Amino acid sequence: MNLETALQIVDERLLGENSIPVKIRSKEKLSENEYPELITAIHFLIDYYKNTENIPKKLALAFVDISNYFFISNHNYSEKEIELFEDYGIELSRLAEELFSNE
């Protein structure tokens, strides 16, 4: 993976018109690789931006209030699906903290 690819994946998966949060809200099925691919890209970016203070604004925007996009009311999802989405939000919040920390 390279920087451009990782940034594009985060943009598409978190901000794009077919992003994961949009798909969840519109009850579209997520493909098996969408979330794992996003996590892989974020891990790459965490390593890439480690010990740097300059992170692109668009990347920062992708994580603003991220967990709230994954805490949904029922929307006719099963309890298992709701818990999975909440786990996504929690994990993404944790990764955002890691990405933006100076440690």
C-alpha cells in the first residue's frame, strides 16, 4: 500500500457518497472487504504519520465525530448487526486517537 491509495480508501470508505456510514444508513449491504480494507489503510496511515504534526485536513475530517455515524437506532437491523456497527465506531475512534496522537 502507498500513501495515495491509503488516503483514497479512507476518503471513499468514510466520506464518499458510497461510504460505509452512508451504506449503513441506507440499509445497503457492505461487501466483506470494505471494512477490513479501511482498517488496513488506517494502520498504514498511522505508521506513515507517526511522529509528525502535519496531517491532511481531509483525513482529519474523515474522523470528526466518527463513532456517532456507527451508533444507529434500529433501522430494521438485528441486534447482532447493531452491535457490529457499534464495534466499528469504537474501533475507528480508537484508531483516530492513535493516528492523531504524538506518541
